[in-house]
Amino acid sequence: MTDSRATEREEVLTKARAAKAVAPVLAQLPTSRKNEILLAAAAELIAKTDDIIAANQQDIDSGRAEGLTEALIDRLSLDATRIEGIAGGLRQVAGLKDPVGEVLTGGVMPNGIQMRKVRVPLGVMGMVYEARPNVTVDAFGLALKSGNVPLLRGSRTARNSNAKLVEILQGVLANFDLPREIVQLLPCESHDSVQDLITARGLVDVVIPRGGARLIETVVTNATVPAIETGSGNCHFYIDRDADLEQGIAMLINGKVRRCSVCNATETALIDAGLPDADKLAVVRGLQEAGVTVHGDVAELEAFGAADIVQADDTDWGEEYLTMDIAARVVDGVGGAIAHITRWSSGHTEGIASNNIVTAQRFADEVDAAAVMVNASTAFTDGEQYGMGAEIGISTQKLHARGPMALPELTSTKWILQGTGQTRP
């Protein structure tokens, strides 16, 4: 092991030990105090907007010099409006119910012992994420309110932005006479620090990856610390023969172009073969007129008059674009749509446009995804839209948490039994 590698590893483990040491302090913090800190952090982010944008510009300049795609540049970019949105997320979290200490169930044993099952923090929460500096603040806010200590391993492309944000958040904690170690940023110069974090058993209680499919697979496959899998978003939108066509096209376009670089963006349009050719053509042209490049089976789409189609292969059906591109396919009704989604979905969000209640119900029942949208854009799969405040990620797994993960999903439980001296025979 080289000296620099040893130094990096020791930094990760030192910060993990510090996080473990301060976890009991945060776990016992009263709700009112946590809310005061969140509101103060929101105000400080707004006050330091110019400083944040200056740090972010350094990352944008470096990213463009290194050839980052415009989709990644969009994910990386912060401006006054986005910073206000990030601060608004903290304010929203401050207004949410504190899950810590909530009694979920309970009872009394025949011998008089009182039982209750309560929510408790997970503990030290490792976050591994890509070029989205807003995640730095989202993770801090949700972790603080749920009593967890976040260890943040952001990407190298956002290192200046993340460093400035954590500096501001640590300053707020210090103003409340709390340890700065309640939020820490890990080194990001090499991928080795990720491995150090996700194998720090005994120091880190859970790790949550948030980013592309490759990052998530790497973390989930190699972690020895328990991992909560958040998924990439290969999201589909099906326009049924019984849809309001104008509404269906509007929802499809909104899901694709509102912000094409996010995980809830629509990546595949599924068009019912039962639609008239003119309506099928309207779907494709609507996307193209919105600036979207359509990929698909050229012969299939040209059969009803579509033009300027890029020939698709399995990559188009199976992966996120995160750009102004979309795959399009004609399917044999709702059954064909469900079959395609079953084959290619990442389990994130799937949508349908249909005014046929039986068709819509079949789609909702048979599609296996964290979220199913019936006559609504896929863009609504979002913790803030669900009223949760900022989200830590969108889980596509089926254990513990599924869909947008907010405060309750960042807690575990424990049983508390209170007796009066009972002994077991």
C-alpha cells in the first residue's frame, strides 16, 4: 500500500470513528433543537449563495475541461434558484414529524411486562453519490432529523461544491455548540475511499449509494456494511388506445424534457398498436418537436410516417439516457406494454395514459415498480413531491424501504420491555 493510499484510508477510518463517537449525541437531540438547526442551515445557505456558486463554478469549469456530458453538467450545476430549493427542502424537513421515538406497536405480556416497539436512528450513515451537490444538503437534513450521522463521499467532479456546503453546515453546527463531526466529507480523489467506507464494519451502520447503475452495482456487490439499494431510472410511459392523446403526449414530454438528467425522467415511450397511425405519428413528432431524439426500430416507426429515427439496440431499451434522447416502441396493447416493462424496467417508475379504468388497473396491478403513475408524468416520483421533504434516494429494492426514502426509512426499530421484577420460569 502506497503512502498516499494509506493516508486516504486512515482519513476515512478516522472520520468514521469520529462519526461513531458523536452518534449518541445526535440520537438524543430534542426535536425542537434539530428543527432550529435545520432552519438555521437553510438561512445560512441562502446567505452564502454567492460563495456556493463560486465553488460550484470551479467544478463546472473542471468538468467541462474533462469532457463531462451536458447531462452531468446539469446535475452538477447550482444557481440561486436551485440553492433556494435546497434550502426549502431543509425547511420542509424541519416541519415534518420526527420519527425518532415513535411507538409503532406494543402490548402487555400475561405476566405484566409492558412491551413497545419504537423507532431509533440507524446510526452512522455512509452516502456514496455522484455529481449532485444538492445530495450533500439533502443527506445532512434527513440524517439530522432522523438522528443519524452522515459520512458523505461525493464525487470528485463536485469536490469544491461539496466542500463549501459541508463547511457551511459544520459552521451552523458549531454555532449550536455541537460537534462538527455530525456531518463529514470523505476524500474523493480515488475510488479506493468508497471501498474503505463500504467495508468499515463496526463503524458504519448502513451505506446508501445514489447515482448511476454502475456505482450502485459496485457498492451493493462489494459492501460488507449493510447497503440500501437505490436504483437507476429506466422509466417507461405507455400511451394506451383509450388515452386522451393530447394529455398523454403532454405527460410523456414532461417526463422526458422537464429535467432529462434525473432518475425519474422518462426513457422509453410505449405506443399502443391500437392507436390510429396519425396518433402514433403525433406521439413521435411531439417528442421531436420538443427537441428529443427518438430511437427505435426504424422500419416499425417509419411504417406510420415517422422520420429521423435512430436505430435502437438493446442498450436503448435497457439503460438510462439522461439526455434529450428517448426510445420508442409500438406494443400490442397493455399486455405488450407490461411485457416490455417486465423485460427492461429498472423497477423505478412506470406510467400509463389511459381513460379505461380496467386497463389502468391492470397496469397498476401487474407492473412491478417502486412507483406506478396512472395519468401522471413520471416526474412526480420525488420525495419532495410526496410531501417527505428532501429525499435520500429512491429505493428499488423490496426490503426495508421502497420508493422515495425519507425520515421513516432512515430509522430502525428496537423493542423496549419494562417489567416489575419478573423472571422467566
